[in-house]
Amino acid sequence: MKFRKDILKINCKKEEEQICGFIRKQQLSMKREGAVVGLSGGIDSAVCAELCVKALGKERVFGLILPERESSPKSRKYAVKHALKMGIKTEVVDITTVLESIGTYERRDKVIREIFPEYDEQYRLKITLPPDLLSRDAFNFFTLTVDDGKGGVKSARLKKEMLNGIVAATNTKQRTRMVHLYYYAEKMNYFVCGTTNKSELMQGCFVKYGDAGVDIESIGHLYKSQVCELAEYLGVIEEIIQRTPSPDTFSFDVSDEEFYFRMPFDKLDMLLYAWENGVSYEDVCKVMGLDEEQVERAFRDFAAKHKATEYLRMLPPFL
Amino acid sequence: MTENINRKAADDMEEVLRNFIVENFLPSAGLDAFENDDSFMEKGIIDSTGILELLEFIEETFNIRVEDEEVIPDNLDSLNKLKSFINRKIAKKKA
């Protein structure tokens, strides 16, 4: 297929039918009675829930909303509103106490205080990769930024040990959500419907046995921009459609672009498609209005992230 | 004489860097596992967290500070690029 500006455009009706058929088939093969979807208040989980409702009926879809003390209040608000619109049963389970009991915040904060000794519970934090990959070349290194809430913002490049410490602690949030999703799924004889999209899967932007600890991935074949297109078609509420995609994992607002992808999704997805399908540099440059150096930089970043996160996509090997 | 000292220093730096890279990222390979101009990223020798380890090593070993905007492939993505970069940083410190 010739690379062109609308290469990622989908036939939403056909896509809906295909995914719903897939969901029904998986439900039958797993002998489950319905689907549990973790509703984050974001577009991916909203689309997955809509598709489960279309495939199975609203009586067979259960939405679990799992905020913690650092979640954006919008997440719960939008998730509840959208669930009402879909007419599905939901439950809100605040996982803060569980996270506190397993030391999520304490372990993470201990690492942060090695860098910023003054850091306390009043502070907000985020970690980000260097911005704007298409304008400026840089290796992938994470920067920790803290905000004391009084106008004082500080940043520091994270050394490997510190990055690992922060990520390991933070990932317990997603893994705790997985535990809750499976509790409800098994209690109800439902399956857990994953909400990770292709852009995230390809680039390793998910937590193994966290948000990727699921029974099916209903949108794992769709780039983020395609998920957005489907969201409009399915009637996802406007607040969710307009919301800037975010991991919603840190107390300081950070977008998916800042946290991990280093460029906006409309450019990222086209470039990911081009990289995956071996589109020539010439065609990419012509269609996207980029120069060869920019395309090379993007492809190099994709290859590095894809390779570094291969183990996340693997099933456990055995002899 | 100065040229000989400079050459020795350069060789020492190369040896130190090559040893570090092989020990930490290619433990089952020999010291000749890569060429001086081989791209660490393209050859899969060092990944993104490996770059952090490398940064920490060169900062501590050569007593330099690598600024965020200097963490780019042009400065770090091969043994020759690393050597040039480190030498520039050292020269700037002395100036």
C-alpha cells in the first residue's frame, strides 16, 4: 500500500464489527460470561469498554475504576460519567491503602530524597524523556522533575539505579490494579479486557503483568490515532476524547508524549507505521514534510525502544 | 615528546573505555568485539539504560560533567565519538 497522509484512516464500522467478533470469540473460547474493563478515564479504556458493550451487551460488562492518591481527579470523574453513558455496572476501589501497605510511595520517595533531600508529601513529581525528538537528537534518558507547590521546580537527570528504583516502585500501581481486575473477573467468571494500543505495545509503554496483565487486548492492533478515530465513532464522551493522553501515574501532570513518546501521536503513529512497514525515507519525507535526518532519528528511537522492551512482550520461556 | 604523551593518554582512554564497555555490556565477548566507529545503538551494544551507566562512568572516571543537551549520539554513540567528546570536555575544563 502506498504511504500517504491518510494511511492510518480506518473504516470504523468494519473495525467495530471485527473487534466485536474477536471479543465474542475470545469470550466463548475462554468460557467466560462477560468482561471486566479497568476504566482509567482515558480514551483507550473508554473505547475498549464501548466495544465490549457492543459485543456482549451492557449487562455483561463490568467497569472497575481504581484511583489512588496521586491520580488526577478527572480520571475518576470521566470514567464514572462514561460508564453511566454506556449503562454498565461499575465499582470504584481506591487502591491507595494497598499501595501504602506495600511501600509504593515510601520506596519511591526514598529514592527521590537521595536526589532532592527536601522532597516531601507536599511535592509533586514526574519523570520525562527529552522532548521533541524530531527537532533535537538525544538519547533516551529520564529526568526527574519535582514541584514544591510554591513555584519551586527542580529537575535532575536520573542515574540508572535511581531510575530503576522509581520505576519499580511506580509499576506496583499498575500491578495492583491487575490484582483487583482479576479478583472481580474471577469472582464473576468474566475475562479481563486489556486496553493497551499498538503504539504502546510496539514501544514498550506498558507494565508487564500490570496493565498488560490481561486476557485479551482488544485494541492492540490499533495505533493511538486510530483509537481516537474509533472513539468518535463509538460516541465516547467529549471530555475523554479531548483529554490529553497521560499515564496518570505521577502527581505532576505529564502527557504520554513528555513521559515516553517524545513526539505527538499524529506524527508518531505515521512514523511507526512507516518504520514497521519498511517505507522508504524518501516517501516518508515527502508525505510528512520531514527531512531525512528527522526520520532517521525517529526510526532509530523506535528500534532502540522496541529492542529494549522485547522482554516485556515475551511469554515466559521454558525448556 | 608531547606527541608521545598525548598518544599514550589517548590509548589509555581508549583502553579504559573499551574495557568498561566490554565488561558491562558484552561480558562474553573479547576486547575486539567492536570497531572504534561502530554505533553502540545500531549494533545493539548499549541500550538506553546502558547509556546512563556509561555516562556515570565517564563522569566519574574523567571528572567531567555531561550536560543534558550533550547526551546525544554525536557525542556518545561510538568509541571514537566518546573519546573526542571526553577530550573536548577535558580541554574546556583546563582552559
